[in-house]
Amino acid sequence: MAPSNPMTPTRATGRSRFRRSLRICAAASLAVTVSLTTAGIADAAPKPSAAAAKKKLATLSPQLDKKVDQYNKTKTELDAAKKRLKVLQAQKKSEQATYDQLHARVVQLVANEYKTGQSDPATAVLASHNPDQALDQMSTFMHLASNRGQELTAFLASTQRLQRDLAAVQSTVQDVSQKAASLKSQKASLEKQIAEQRKLEREAGEKTSSSGGKIGGTYNGPASGSARAALSYAYAQLGKPYVYGGTGPNGYDCSGLTMMSWRAAGVSLPRVVPDQYNATRRVAQSDVQPGDLVFFSGLGHVGMMVDSGHFIHAPRTGENVMVSPIAGYWQGQIVGFGRP
């Protein structure tokens, strides 16, 4: 008698189906894995090439230079407005003291008239220590002034000056507030773009400088007089970092360096690049002399000529004051040359 087969047809069919199910699950799992991996690759943003980053950086840097100039101009206007406010507040304080003295005299006049029964409403208004009411009583006041002489005339004049000073102070306070708000907004925008600039520099493979290296140098060129003094100052700043809004001594932006260099030579230059361009005499590149200013990038950048082929400048965030050749990139960006 032949031995019986323990694998019945029903059990064999079930095991076969189970194996097919495993194969199907494995295939499905592999498909999902491949799909997810592919999706992950597709979703990942391609890393920009160094060439693309350099191209974008070349566009951003001049734009940033111009925004730094706008920031500097607003800062200069704000500083001037603050000084004007300080002067006006001093004038107001002085006039207030004069007004108070004259007011005390008017009060004394009212008291005397009251004692003699000659007091009138207009004089009482003048004594109320309210400049607005005093000025509102002009016609009545003029009549009183003709009777009481110079004291009331002086009081009215002081009242008018005090009101004028108050209005000037209020207007200047508003001006200062607006410029301060604008400066804050510009600073936030600059910080954002500087961060973008540094990111592009990293993507382009550029190494940024720091102020940890050697600081200072000595100018030994042929310049003389004020030009030599300006270049000597600029060379002493070599290696110091670019700082937007910087006028030294720890860091400079481009126009801050040229302004302070020529100031050391006894020559006053405006703060921002376009104004420095307008304040200097145009010279041809063939006639350029050491100390002349060279303007670039739509008046967004400025440096100072060292010789016919090199200039010293504060380039941009992440770099230090340096001497660069005109040839190459910078030659194509030249707007013109100026002699202080």
C-alpha cells in the first residue's frame, strides 16, 4: 500500500496563493520605496552653480551699494535734523525765559490797574499766561500798547517769537521721527540683502576676509601735498573691514573711506557717492593722478586712485579695505573720475 501524501490539493493551493501574495507585497513595497526616493530627489532644490551665484552676486552688490548710499543720506539728514532740533530747543528755552519775565511785568500792570479800578478784560487776557489768547487779542492789544508803552509791545513780540519757536520745534520733531523710522526700515532691508550677499559668496566658493589680519600700510607713491595726505590716511586703513555707514575708525564703507581720507588732508567732501561725484572736477582717465576719486556702478561705488592702474577702496560686506587693479571687472564699471 503506497504511503499517503500529507500535502492535500487544498493545502497546496493555499500555500501557493500565500507565496504569490508575498511576492506581490514585496513588489509593491519596492515600488513605493522607489517612488518616495524619486519624489525626494525631485523635490530637492538643485544647488546653484558657482558661476550662477557669482553672476547674481555681481548684480546684487551694486544694488546694495546704492542702498547703502540711501541709508547714509538719510542718516546724514537725521543727524542734521537732530542738531537743528537742539538749536531750536535752546532758542525756545531762551525765549520762554524772556516771555516769562515780560509776563510777570504784565501781571504787575494788571494788579496795579485793579487797585486803581482801571483793569479791563483784554489786559486780564494778557496776564493769563496763554500766548494763543494774547495773540487773539491783537487789535485790543495794540490799543493797550499805545497807552502803556514798550512793555506790552515787547511782551507781544516775545509771544509771537515763542509761538514761532514752538511750531519750529514741533515740525523738526516730526521730521526727526520720520527720518528715524525711514533709517530703521532701510537698515532692516540692508541686513536682509547683506545676508543674501554672504550666502551667494559661499555658494560661489568665495572666501570672505575678516579684520583679524594685518591692519594698516604706508603709502610710498609719488603723490604730494593734500593728495599724499589723503592716500596716507587711506593706506593706514588697509585691512579694516567694510561696514555700511562706517566712517571709521574701526570700519568704513566706500564713500566713508574717501570722505575721511580727504578730510585728513583738509578737504571736505560730501557723505554719499553721487554728492562726491558732483563736488569734484571731472578728469579723463588718461589724466588721472594719485588721490583722484574713481566712480563705479552707476555712482554706487567709489574709490581713490593710487596710480594709473590701481585704486584703494572699501569693497563690500565681508571684505576689507584693499588696493585693487582697475583692469578687468572694475574697468567696465567706471562712470568717471573726480579731483577734489
